Amino acid sequence: MRIPILILTFLLSSIVFSQDNINLKELIGFGCYSGGTRSDVVNDVTFDLNDNKYKKIIKKLKSKNPAERYLAVIVAERLTELNKYELTEIDRGLIKKAYESNDLVSVCSGCTYFDRISLKKLLSKEKENFMWTYAEFWLEEYIK
């Protein structure tokens, strides 16, 4: 009985400690924690999308918060694809800079996955980048 209790204690504590390295103000999550809630940054941008406040989102390309820059980049690209927004040369430069950035972004998925990933890696649209899959579903839901 003692060994299963020790194992359970170890597993639970590792989950708690895995969340120590994240910054909640810079957290990207489309379905975090047991309730599958969105992070605050994602919620803020979602509200702006619902209100068609595209310029407000695009301004986040200049943000010091890498999570905001991430969302601004993917939203800007989707809006441009759909001819809903025309990017300026400055916007394009900021997007290019984001694709080269090693700034760390806190990410979460579900109850147990919390990590920090470089903005450059997070913006890669490869199948191995499961956060991109979540982002695509989110984009499809809110930008039509």
C-alpha cells in the first residue's frame, strides 16, 4: 500500500511542478485544465474577433507579450487570406520578425501539458506542432 501512495504522490506533484515554468499572462491555450478553458490571452483576442476589432488585434504584433504576438500573427495571416484585412509593410515586417523570434511562449493543453515554446517553433505549421492544430480549429471557428 505504501508504494502506490508514493507513486501517486510523485505523479501529482510532477503535474503541479510542470506548471511552475509558465507565465499565465503569456499563456496560449485553446483547451487548458480539466475544464478545457481558453487562456486569458486567447479569450481577449476571441472577444475582439467577435466584435470585428481587427486593427486592435493587428496592433498586438508590436506587443512585448509573445502570446499576443503569436495570436496577432495567425489572425493577421488568416484575415489576409480571406481578404478581410490588408497588411501594411510594417505589419509584414513584424510578422517576419515573429517567425524568427526565440521569445518563449507559455502553452497549455488539457490538465497536464504545460510548457514554454519559442515563438518561432510555435508558428511552424508542421504536423508535429499540435498547438497549430488547435489554433487552426480556433481560427476556423472565429474567422469565416
